[in-house]
Amino acid sequence: MKSAAPNGVSVVVTVELFGLARVRAGVSSVCLTVDAQTPVTELLGALAQECPDLVGSALCLSDRGTISVADGYALNRNGLAFLSPEIEAPLDWAPGDSLLLLSNQAGG
């Protein structure tokens, strides 16, 4: 298991995009440099700045000005655990962590 970086240290988190999110963004992944204690809500805000075409499809802008995951999408950390997109508490991000933005709708 990866060790979390100390507070105040920047780490690179790779956000991997799947399905329509990948199509809208035009890329399969985005590397974001964030503080090791960044909450999911802030990381999603950084993703929206990097990929504004995701807002209104995979990401939603609230009346408060915060970014959240749209209905029909889920977040997974390192392929091991699903995250609540409303987590405002700091998370311990480690160098090399990945955040997967997945559609949770099946199609065919």
C-alpha cells in the first residue's frame, strides 16, 4: 500500500476518464498536482478547471459554486475503493494515486 505524503506536500494524482467523460474531455487521463490533503470536492474543482467540457455532463456545478460528480457517475480510488464525491474532509493522497471517473450505467 502506498504511503500518504505529509500535509503541505504536493502530489500528482492521475484522474482516469472512462466512457462519455473521456469523449467529452478528449483525453483518457489528466494529471493534477494537488496538496496531499486535498478533499475530493477540491480535486473535482481542479479537474473541472483542467477539463471544462466535463461540467454539465460528468461533473455538475452547484448553486454554491462547488463541483460534484453528476448522476450516473462514480469515483474510485486506485481501483480499490469507491469514494463519495461529497467528501469535504481531507484525504491522504499518495504519489502515484489514481482517481477513476466511471459511468455507472450499463449499456449495450
